Amino acid sequence: MECIIFVGIQASGKSTFYQEKFFRTHMRINLDMLKTRNREDIFLAASIKAMQPFVIDNTNPTAADRKKYIDLCRVHKFKVIGYYFEPDYELSQSRNEMRTGKEKVSEVGIKSTLKKLEMPTYSEGFDKLYRVNSKDGVFHIAEL
């Protein structure tokens, strides 16, 4: 089974990428939607118990943020794949401006995540790592 962990600042295209690449094959686990870590834990446990592939569609900016998912997946023999959404602050800010209501993130929030963003490494426990860039509405994927 497979766990995919997205890493990137807000409005970097993670959820759109999920819809394009994994909507039909992987469960989406996202704190914006679930609202609490308790609900997230319930969905994680259910996905693992059901041997259901899933995507962690959060910012996951630091190795410490990602460790919980990687450790859990390793114990349950899930393959762990990371997608690093290379930061483009101007593009993310532009995308964010098109959002409304609670979906819109403060500029301070995006900058704060950008400051602590750490590129994922194989030493964290990933089986595969990819870099994702977006240009003219098209995602480009390359091995990291």
C-alpha cells in the first residue's frame, strides 16, 4: 500500500494536484477539511486498517511534521512517497487572492510556512521523492 505526503506552502497547487493525479485511487486526508488532529487520526487509522492508499494533503513543512506519518506507515509496511511543491511565493499569493472565505490564507501565514519549509530527504524514510513545479497551469514532476 501507499502513503503519499505532500510538502509545500499554502496555495502551491497541492489540492489541485491531488484532484488531477490521485482522486480516483487514493483517499485524501486534509486538515482544512477535517479540522482537528483527532479526525485526521481516525482517517489515518481507517486507511491503514483498510490497506487503502492515501494522500496527506497538508503543508507538512518540516521533517518533524512529516515524521508522524512516515513512522506510522513504516510500521504498517506502506510505501512512503513525497511530493515537494517547489515554492513560488508570487504564484501562491496570486492563487490565494482568488480564494474566498476561510479558504483564503493570510499573507503572514504563507510567509510563515515558507520560512520553515524544509525540502524532504530520503533520510526521513521516504521510498521515493518528487519535485513538483507548476507553469501555465500545468504540473511538471521530476525525481528529487
